[in-house]
Amino acid sequence: MKKKKKLSKKVILITLILALTLLVLLAIQYDVWNINITKKIKHIKIMDECSIMVGKLIHQIKDSDGCKLKCLAECDINKMKFYDSEFLLKNDSCHNCECYCR
């Protein structure tokens, strides 16, 4: 009669961890939990509408908070979720506001 070999606890534990890891990766890949990490991020540039008034440059987008609000609205219009915004201050010309949505 042949004796059956018992699997060690380490082998069973490693197998379970690998199986769970595979299941989690598959769930993320197929967006089971609606995590959206696999969706691409869209880059949108918003132009600051600035003009000269009384010898001063007046900006439509004045700071990073204004940029973020514009980006939130732009992402919403495109039926995407806001991811991040980047505001670049320029003293001698119009500011730059860049949005990232997914």
C-alpha cells in the first residue's frame, strides 16, 4: 500500500495567497468593484481668458482653486470623473490650467 503524502501548511498557504491574488487582479481588470484604475486618464487644457484692463492683466482663472473648479465642470460635461488639476501661474501672460479626468 502506498502512503498518501500530506501537503505542508506552507504549500497550502502559498497556494491560497496566489489564488486570492489572482482573483483580486481579475476583479480589478474586469472592474467588478468599479475602481476605474484600468481606465485611461484624459488630459484637457483650459485656456485662461485674460485681458488688459487699466494697464493690468485680468485673469479669468486666478488661482489653483479656480482651475480645479473649471476642471470639475469640464470633467462633468464630458461625463468623466475628476482626477487632478494643474495650475501654472504666469505673470506676463495668461495662466495655464490643465485637467485630468477619467
